[in-house]
Amino acid sequence: MSEQKNPSLEEKIKATDINELNITGNLVKNIFFKNNTSAYVIMVCGILLFLLRSIWGYLLGAFAIGIALFVLLKVKDYKVMDIYDDSIVLYADEEAAKAAKIPYDDIIEWTIQNNASGVDAVMLKLKSGEVIYKNTFQVGKCYDALMKFISAKESRVIQMEKNRQKNFNFRENVKKWFNKLTKK
């Protein structure tokens, strides 16, 4: 029995050397892994907690500042993707040495995945059948940029369009429901 392994992201997106990519569009947004803004906000909140001048204020403030410093100093930040006006460049490694250019025409559907475990990701379904997840804490920036160019391919927009195309007749559906209830 042959063991089937999952392809790496580099294999999935057919990543090549970044210098070999033919990038034609205008850069709209750089998306990185880490969101420094939230770390700075937590640090400011920690400092403000010190103004309470209570033991709990000092403890919570020190904890908040410690968490913010840990994120700023220890969590490695790297480029996840670049969004252009005609395509997305996905980076396959943390050094941004290998990447793949994905034109918007090759994307069937995309969405933002907010997980309870704290790992947020951008999901892309491609015409080739591949589904790619890129983890990032800058999903808001990514969402805003992609909505400018391929909003019709966002999962919720696609679902709303499917719902709109269904012929929903309230009176007819109530009659069907009532008939099902009375037959039993």
C-alpha cells in the first residue's frame, strides 16, 4: 500500500524563485503574518491599567505589557502575500524567496477563515481544484484589498447570489410545510 503524503504549500502553488515571477500589476497591499497594531494597542492598555493604582491594575498591566512585548519581540514576522490589482503573489516560505503568482481569473472562490484556535487564514479555491490556506493575523487588510478587485468571488457573496436565485415564495412554502404536517 503506497502512502500518500500531502503536498507542501510550495508544491501546491508551484512556487518558483521570486525573481522569476512576471509581476505586471500595481502593488496594492503587502500582507504579513503578524499584526503589530494589536500588540501596540494591548501595550497602551497595559500602561493605562497602571493608572488605576491598584494591585490588580499593576498585575493586569504588567501581564498585558508582557504579552505585547512577547509578540513584538519573539513572534517572527514574515511576508505572506502581496496583493496586486491583477493578481496575488503567495509566498511559500518565510524568507520570501519562493512564491507563486495567482491571477484573479484563476481564483474561483475566496474567504477569510476565523478559527476559534486563534489562527486566521485566507482560503483560496483555484480553477485547478487546489485549495490554499495562508495563515495571517492581517485578515482585515487582506479582506479589504480583495473585496476591491474580486468581491464577486467571496464565499458569502456567492452564497447570497445562490440564495437570491432561488425562487422563494413564502405562501407556497408555507402550504408545502402545512401539507407535510397534515399527511403524517
